[in-house]
Amino acid sequence: MARTLRGTRLKKGLSVGQISKRSGVREWIIREIEIESPSYVPSEGNTALLAEALRVPVGSLLNQRDRSVERLRHRAYEAAKGS
């Protein structure tokens, strides 16, 4: 999701602030997504708002978000298993 968000934003010549204003999603959330923060996954609602603001298919970003959630769950499982 990070590459899609950042790549599309840059391709359209938009700043994080501009996307924030268009979508209503706070700038820090957009930055967390773009740096692929290992501890943050955006809500479905914020994902949909960002997709609309960037004019990209909502389903595509939601699928990418879901994969991020699964990766976090897997990491948490592996960490718990190793304890």
C-alpha cells in the first residue's frame, strides 16, 4: 500500500498536506503508511478516503491493506511462538 500511495501521490505532484486536505486523513497517518511503519495499518475508512482522494480503485488499496494486516498478525504470532 505504501508504494501505491506514495507513487500515485508523487506522480500526481501532490504533497502529503494536499492529500490530507483532500481526504480528511491526518498527515501523520499518511506518513506512517508511506514509510511502511511496522506497527501501523490504516483503518478501512481511511484507506477508502485516500483512494478516493488519489482517484485510484478503492478495492486495490483495501486488498493491499488487508495483506499488511495479515503480515502484522503473522509477525505477532511468530513472536509469541518464539517466546
